[in-house]
Amino acid sequence: LYTIKFEILGCARSPSTMVDVPPNITVPMNFGLEYLDSPSHGNLTFLLSDDEKLAANSAIMSLNSPVIKKMTIEYDRTTVDVQDFSKETVKCVLEASYSGTLNKI
């Protein structure tokens, strides 16, 4: 499980300006492999060789990759060209991002 800590930076520490925020929120590491390549959740397309494609969720992928985060947030990219890699390799990376487990390639 990931633990996300919230910190309120730059606010005065007086009772009138304090905000009640839970100190820790726990979210599951496993986002669900069933959502990988989902037509309704796959807003990021990985372009493979032979015109094959795999779909993934840009938010989940951005949590695991600062490069994908920059591509999707700053450059509004919705596709990633991964034609230099085998389908098995790309699928392994995507599954690891969704499940938190890296299988052998």
C-alpha cells in the first residue's frame, strides 16, 4: 500500500488558520489489471509495431512514470510510440504499473 502524506505549507500556525486534514491516506497499490486495455478507462494509447495498440490510464501511468506524467500533463500527449519494444515487454511494464508486481520478461 502507498501512503500519501498531506502537508499544508506556508500557512500560519494559529488555530484560526489551521485546516483539518487527515495526516495519512492509504490507497491500494494494485489498481486492477482488469482496467488495463479498457476502452472506457484507457485514455493513453501505446503504439506497438504491426499497428497494434495497448490502452492504459494516463493517471495510473503518471503515478509510476515522471516521463509519462510530463508527456500527458505538459504536452497533452495521448499516444506513446513504443514500436522499438516487443508487445510482451510493453505489456509487462504496463502490468507492473497497474499491479505493483514486475513479472519476468
